[in-house]
Amino acid sequence: MAKFILRRLGFLLLTLLLTSVIIFLITQLLPGDVARIILGREASEVALQNLRRELGLDRPLLLQYLTWLGNFLSGNWGISFSTGQAIRPFVLERLGNSLMLAELTLLIAVPLSIALGVLGALNEEKLLDNIISVVSLAVVGLPEFVTGLVLIQIFSFRLNVLPASSSIRPGTGFFEALPMLILPAITATLVLLAYIARMTRASVIEELKKPYVRTASLKGLLPRQVIWGHVLRNALLPTITVVAISFGWLISGLIVVENVFNYPGIGRLLTFAIDRRDLPLLQAITLVAVLGFALANLAADLLYAYLNPRIRFD
Amino acid sequence: MTTAALKISDLNVSYQQEGRWFDALRGVSLQIAPGQTYGLVGESGSGKSTLALSVIRFLSENGRVRSGKIELAGRDVMSLTDAELREFWRKCVKLVPQNPLPSLNPSLRIGRQLREAIYPPLNAAGANLKVLELLESVGMADPKRIARAYPHQLSGGMQQRVVIAMALASEPDLLILDEPTTNLDVTTEATILDLIRDLIKDRNTAVLYVSHSLGVVAQICDRVAVLYGGELVEDADVLKLYRKPLHPYTQGLLDSVPRIGQDKTKLQLRPIPGQIPGAELPSGCIFAPRCPLAIEICRSERPKLELPWAGRRVRCHRWQEIADNQADPRQPLKFVTASEVPNAEVETVLKLSEVKKRFAVQRSLSQVLRQEAAKQVRAVDGIDLSIGRGKTLGLVGESGSGKSTLARCIVGLVPRSEGDISLLDIPLARTLSARDKTVLRSLQMVLQSPDEALNPYLRVDQTLRRPLQRLAGLKRQELDQAVVNLLKAVKLSPSYAERLPGQLSGGEKQRVSIARAFASQPDLLLFDESVSALDVSVQAAIVNLLSELQQEHQSSYLFISHDLSVVSYLADEIAVMYLGVITEIGKTQDVLKPPYHPYTEALLSAIPLIDPEAAQEHIRLVGEVPSPVNLPTGCRFHTRCPRFLGKICGTTEPPWQEDESGKRINCHIPLSELKTLQKQAFNFDHEEV
């Protein structure tokens, strides 16, 4: 197992290093001159040259990359072009917000979709299964801005129980923010629901066909003992991977949902950085997002291995 | 027999497929007394597994018991409610299925899985003790370790022991064993059969033993029923059934299995012609189309199950004549007119010298960092052998002996690590891609599973055209005729050219595979367990076919199989492999005579002979085949050898000893001593004709 963890960590570092190269190169290759973006169209050639020297843009590419990476690792994420403030506290605060939303979403989405998936599998091809399939697929077909707006219409304007805007102030705690998190979390849940539920349904159906289920039934166990004690242990293994990938998406990919609800997460910061061509900010966000994805996957791999003795005792 | 534990009366079971119902069982009645072991034999499609599943009410979704009654310990199984059924499963009936690994939950420890099965329930401490007790009762040396292990950490034999222990965790009224040893090595099978025999001896449990193997049933059962096409055709005490079968199908089954010592140069095997009935049943006796004794009445009127005398039932119009020896139910005997070539003139087709194959074991990160050399699996470790023109070399050994790896090295599917292989004096390159077309043409292979070896989307003629065109170099206009000739050679009608593999039976698919291999008229053919997956009646026909084709084309065979009976019938020479090396090699009739290598002796002793009265020595191998990563020092077999001499076996590699017949044995024990020890040779003589 220790060997396994070490190997996975090695892969993780390699992935991060590679993506950092890609991120760096892409931002370098983007059209437009950084110095001109900062100083504006009217700037003189001398001023541009000075700024380039100041930013180190005249040095060899490799050196620029290493400096950038070194700074990033030592916590110096640079100054935002557009706001002139240090990037790190800014991004970390938004990351905190994104994590809050992601946690609540998973808390709702995972149990709900697994339950629906298992219910569907146990009633394979019967009425309940068909209802679950049709409804969850219909919901996933709707874009987030539609479901989000419908939810706002119902819960904020008609029933007036939840706020329509989720623009929480910096430093708000989880429970304080909770009322404002619910609607965006439900919107994100609706996106994930069909995905996780169908995955769970398929793997439960697959497991139910295996001979060990017959062995368990023939011990005279109750159907729920067979499902909980025997089937789910094996059937939920693939679901773990799906949940981990969803977590990565929740941290950095909730661009539409965050914009609909005006929620200050990483997703909205990303649109902001792209709008302003704020390269250092963009680089920081992408690296953080990649790190989030990679860690979520690592956690999934480790959990998968821990729950699967065929990997644990290899 | 009113106290029968299991009583099945007039059972009819059907399956629904594509909207149509097919009968799987028709009017089957049988009884098993407490303490009785009742064998149920039949080929695939006979309905034997359906019967077992009906008894435990575990038919698949599309199966229905249409009528009939099943009573176990006085209770009507068909009328149990869901809750009663769970109780029934828990206490009254236990199943030991064919494949132990998938039958165990991969992510739960053995102990936990056993604990669940215990009945009556015990408290936690009691249950833990009981688990250890159960594991010990199935011969586990270290029950504590096993209880903590996960299924995949155990060998196949140990997994099957666990499943058996699970079945005994309650005191069931009925124990169903569904082919419990079919996928195990012959040596493991023998030890599991010993265990089963021991366990049921002192219990008053009724046992239903389902098997396709007449040998296993002969060795373990008190009474046997033969199923054919969903009908019970005969049932009797095991001795009486094997001594004097009254149904021609039973006789056919018994005759189609080669007996050790039977020789292909004298007599052909006696397969049952034709196939099992499909959805459309013949109007008379369902066996009539394949029966050598069928007369008018057999084709028009379905025979009833008759009771010739007490304790015996048979479903045949002509049983009386068979009983009185007025009609012979055996398939006609065919003598072989072999033209024996004197050995001295035989040209060598295949020659191997010092062939080795090593696989590197993947190193762990820490091993890489410490720059440790990768460990190696010495799968094949120095093989010398040769095969002459028109001869067959049989290669036997347990799984893990390296026989399949050796075959793959010869065909070039895996590159050998060392050594030379030459075909007709042409040295063979290590990989397939480096060999030229003449080599590919003259060296072909037939795989085990015809289902997987044939492309399901290619018609038979398309499968056959490829090698004819590419290897045999035939012109386009010659192809059609060549396909027809090939089909005729493997005894298939030319109309099969149009069919897809899905429309063929298992035996027919294997015939197509053989035809494909023969298309390029190879000098050498490799058969890797090529007849092992077939039903015995079909297997016999394929074995005869191989023998005939060899006579006709003078091709040489390397025939790999775990089944010593088939090998001994087909092979002129036998090589026995253990852990990558040959332990004994010689002419077939010599290998089957003492002195044997102790390993050969154990293999022979493990064969379930098709004779309940056979006096067979019980030599059992302890433990598992050691890992080829850490090979035992000295003689590789010394860790399991029943005739272990002493220290020398563990320290020094044994010498080759040759007896007067030219057979060679790799063992420390002098041949003369082996001969005295093994005086009690197997009685393989049996009357033929």
C-alpha cells in the first residue's frame, strides 16, 4: 500500500509539473504584448522596454518559466495586472468560497444520486427505474442558467424563502452563508445527479449478476443485507472516481452557476481574469484548479485502493 | 424409501428465449435418501444444472417450473413464501458452485463470509471459533490466516475448500455440488474429491453431485442418474450402471472417454454421432437419431421410463434386449490400419534445445531506487525435445508448469529468452514477425476455446480462405474447391461454408478451427488444450479426426493437455513438465509403466478413473505448485514429492536416468528402487471389443 501511495504521489507531481509548463506556454503564446496591455496603447517604446525589463519579459523563456514556478512555489503569486493587488490572498479567498459550495453540493448530490441509482438498479426496467431515468435525464438536459433561474423564480420570488443573489461578503463562515449556498448547490446537484445516478445504476446491475450475490442470498440473508453488506461495497467503487472528478469540476468549473447567482467563487474569478487579460491571475487560477483536480483524483485513487483489497494486497 | 430427503416428482422446467418457451427438463423424477450421494451426469444442454437450480428455487428470470413437485425434508419447496425460502436457504440446502472465486465476495475477508453462513447463529466469540473449526475441517493448515485473507489471495483449490466450508456451516438436509472440481488441476481435484468423500461420509446429508465427468461420478457417488436432452434416461446404483448400462446413451458416454492405455494405432474412440436435440424434438425417442439400436418404434413412439427391476430405471424401448445381451448398444468399433514407419527413418520435424523463457517481475519503486535487479519468473527453464514426422508428442503437467508458455515460444507469440528451436532443420526466429511465410505455413496452432478463436463476423469460408490464399498460395479460382475439401476433411458438409460461427455447435467450431490450421498443410501443429472444453461424446469424435488427419497428412503434433487419458490415447511420446522443466519423457506405453517419476505417479494416481471398482493407489500431492519466482533448490519437485528421499533432493539437481526402453526420468531415486516402490502398477488393462 505504501508503495502504491508513493507511486501515485509521484504521478501527481509529474502531472502538476507538466500542466505548469503547458499553462506557462499557453499564456506566453496568447496574442498581445503584456507590457502594452498594462501600459495601454499610448505608451512610448522606452516605457514599454523598461516595463519588459522590470517584468523579466526579455529573458530566455526557460529562465522565465523557472522564476515563475519558483515564485509560485514560495508563495509569491505576483500582482494582478487589473487590480494591482497581490494575487494569492485574493485567489485563496475565492477558493475557500468555491470549496464551501462544492462541499454542500456533494453533500446533497452524492447520497441522493446513489440512492436513485440503487433504486433504479433494484427495479431494473420497471416503472420506478424508468421514472428515475427519464426525470434525471430531462433535468440534466437543461442548461444550468435555466434551472438556476427557475429555482430563483420559485424560491426567491414566489415563496420568498431563499435569497436570489449569493454574493457573500469575504470572510463569511459556512453556516452564515448557508442560506445563500442552497440554491446554487441545488443547481449544481441537478447537473451531477443523472451522471452519478446512472453510473451507480449500471454498476449495481453489473454486480447483481455476479455469483457471489447468489452465495450471499443462499445464506438466507435479507435482501437489504445482501445489498448493503455485499453488493454496494463492490458496486460503489466506480462511483468514487466519478464523484472525485465531479469535485474537481465543482471547484473550478462552476462558471455559469456562479455567474447566475453572482457567487464569488473561482469560476467567476476566472471569467474576470479572462475579461481583463490578467495573465498572472489567470495562471494562478488555472494552476490552483489543476491542483484541485489532481488532489481529488488522488483521493479517489487512494480511497478506491483502500476499499478494494485486490489492489490493497497486491 | 418414504424417508427420502429430496423427492422430485414429474418436474417440468422451461426457459423463455426470444418470446418462445423451450423445455429444459421434462418429467424428471428422482429421490435422494439422507446420507446418499446421488450423481447427475449429462453433457451440456442435458438440463443437469437447471435441475439443481430448480431444487434451490434459483432459476434465472426467464426460467419457470411449469409443473411437478419438489419436496425437501418433507417440505414443498415450490410453495415456500419469500421469508420461508430464506429460512430454507439458510438451514436446509447448500450449494457448492463450479467457480469458487466469483462465488466469493472479493472485498470481504473469508472469516466474515463464513460467519454469515453459520446456522444456528452463535455469539461473536462462538462464531469466530466456529469459523476456525470449519476451516480446519476442510483441511486448512493455518485457519487463522485464511480467515483474515481475501478470496483473491488464495489458490483455486483453497477457494473451493472455503466454499465447501461455507456449505457445511449449517447442517443442511441437502448439499448440492455443481461441478465443484471442473476448473481445478487434476491433482487438486483429487484432493478436493478426497475431502468431499470424507466430509459426507460421516454426515447424514443427502448429496446431489452434478457433473459432466463420468470418472468423478464413479469415484464419489452411490447412485447415478443420466440426463439427456432434459429427460432422465437411466438411473441405477453406481456399480450396476457402470457394469451394465441399459441405455445406449449411457453406454455411448462411457465408451467415448479414452481409457488410459488405449492406443490410437489399434482402435478408434467411439463417439456418439450427431448432436443433442435442439428446440424441435424428434417425435419418438429423443436419442433415436444418434442411437445405434434405433428401430421403427424408436422413431415413432416416445419410450416411457420403465422399472426393469428394483432400484433401476431406464427409458428405452429395447432395454430388455440389451439386458439379455441380444442387442449391443455400443457404437460400432473401428479398427485403425496404421502403417507403422520404422523409428529409425523418421525425419525430425521440430527440435528444441535448451529453450528458456523468463519474464521479469515488475520492480517496486524502492527496488528501482536501490538498483536491485528485477526478479525473474523462469516459466520455461531449459527444455530439450524433438518430434518426428507424423508423430505426436503429448505435453502434460499442472497449471503453472510452463507448458502453454513453451507452446507460445514455439509459435513465436512470446519471444523465447534463450535456446534454439528449429523446424525441419530451419532455425526459427524468436518472434512471429521475424519469421517468413514458409515457416508460418508449416507451423500452425489450434487453441482451446473455439468460441474465442474464430472471428464471430466472418463466415466459415472467409475464415478458411485467408490461410489458403496467404499461406498456401492458392489462386482465387481454386479457393472455393479448397474450402469444400477442407470442410470435407474435417467431416463437415460443404453447406457450412456459408455459416457464421454463432450458428455452429462447440464441436463444429472446433472442426472449423482445425480446418483453418490444416489449410496451409503444416508440418507441425500445436494443440493447446484443444479438446478440453468439449463434451465427451464430441471430444471423442475430434480426437478421432485428429488421428485420421495425422495419418493422412503425416503431420506432427505437439498436443498439450491436462487430461492424461486423452494425451495417452493420441501421443506417441509423452513429456511431463513441472515448474518449467521436463521431469520424465518417453514413449507413451513406457511412461504409463513403472518406474515412474514420482510426479508422473501422482498425476496418474489423481485421474478419476471411469470405474467405480478400480483399485487405484492414493498418492496425493500436498500444497500448491511453488511460485516460479522462487524456485525450490535441488529437485524442483522435492517440496511436494511423496517419495522424498532426503537432503540430497533439496540440495542437488537430480540426474537423468534412462531405462532399457529409452524413457528418461529426472530423479535422485534409482530406477530399480522406484520400480520396487511402484510395483503396484495401475491396472490399465481393460477389455476392448
